Amino acid sequence: MKTKRIAVLMGGPSCEREVSLGTGQGVFEALQALGYQVQALDWKPGEASLPAILEAAQTEVVWNALHGTFGEDGAVQGMLQCMGIACTGSGVLASALAMDKIASKRVFESHSIATPPWQIWQPGCAIELPFPIVIKPANEGSSVGVSVVRGADEVDAALALASEQGGPVLIEEYIEGHEVFVGILGRDALGTIEVRTSKGFYDYEAKYERDDTEYLIPAELPEALCIQLIELALGAHHALGCESYSRVDIRVRESGDAFVLEVNTLPGMTGQSLMPKVAKYAGVDYPSLCERILLAAR
């Protein structure tokens, strides 16, 4: 890889553009310090087409730091495959399945992987799940447009917020308890990280705007339960066909019952992000994490 022209692709047109720029800058600086021929490419909406940008940079390998629409849903992966440019992370199908929360839930259920009860919302339909519930866009990341709804009087505002992103809206049972994430690198899990927030769940504000979010590594749960969560996360990762790395989001009841919410095939790599935190605890520093992801590009 030291002889390849590598582009850290960031920005893009999604609502997660700013997070992507943070991820991309961190990765770019890490790879540059390690001696790679790397450049940062900010895909700015309304400017040159992405293929033209990549061709002008004579790109041979893309470290994909795009979050959300196009970068995380298989679209860019497919384009790069057609262009003959290697790309980090999962392939087209796994990326598309993981980004589509409805499709991923169907895959989890087909593999007997526990996930919260759910339904697709359509105008005029009745909510069939007991409160509290979660209402969220089916095709967005970084908890964009997500609401925890505890009563009927909150439903309309939550549906309106989720609908702003376009596409289907997912309603699922809210699982009270612990919010745990598992980082996966290569074939192995890096470990668990538990997040505690004053808001009750790890939304966009808790991730990027607040300074009172707590990160517990490993999760403050019995060791045997943590092992089960790792096995559950690996099962979800493999069920979707993910490769290279991912972060699996899990909710755990006080009883120990655990439910997979989703798999992130392109988890954040900013200073606040979970993946670098759990990797560091496992003995993989930030530059090494970026490099290992790069070396798995295909």
C-alpha cells in the first residue's frame, strides 16, 4: 500500500457531512504520519462528479470516510468497483443491507438474532407496539431523526422529524436498560463499550455536542454477559456479510436479554467516536486502526 495513491474520501451530500469531515481528517493525518501517499478528498455537493474527482487525483485506493447516504449504503462501493478502485470496509450488498434498518432486521430475524419488535409506519396506520417506542428513519445513521416516544402525544412530532429525511420510517419497541456497542476489526471483536447519557439514549446530541456522556470500557456488565454480547455482535456482523470492520449497537435489559439494533459498516472515527475508544482499550491505537482498515481494502 505504500506505493499506492490513496484518497481519504470525505464530506459528501448526506446529513452526516460534518461528521464525515471529522472522520476523514483524522484518518488522513494518521495515514500521512505513517508514510502513505495519501490525500484528502472532500466531495462537495454541486461541484465536480465523484468519478471525475477520483480520476483527477489518480486514485488507486479509497479509504472511505463518507457517512450516510451514498457513502455508507453501497452506492459509492459499487461505483468504485466499476472503476476498478479498491475501497475500505464492507462491499455493496452488506453496506446496503446494514444501512437499511428494515432489511437488516429481516436478516437478523432469519438468523435468529434478537432485535426489538418493530413495524413500518405508513400514513394512517395504527401503532401496534406498546409505549415507549423508538421512531426513526430507516436509512440514516448517527441517530439522525431518532426519537424515544413515551406517549401518544409525542408521536406526531417524532413522525414528522423522522420523515424529514425521506424514505421509510421505522417504529420499534424501546428497550429499557444498557446501551452497549461492540467494535469488530477483521475477524475478531475488539470488546464492548457502554454509553450512559443524561438523555437516556445515544443520539446525535449525546454523540457530538454534549460533554457529560460517559464511556465505560468494557461495559459494566457481568463478564459472561459481555461474552454473549460479543458473540451476538459477531453473529449480526456475519449475517449481513460485513467485512473488515464494523460497530454493532445493542440494547440490554436489566434481565440480561439483549437485542441488536443495527450494524454500522462505517462507524465514526472522530475524537468522540466509539470505534477508536474501544480499539485503544484493546491495544490498537488510532493510526494502527486506520492502517489495518486500509490494508483490508479490496
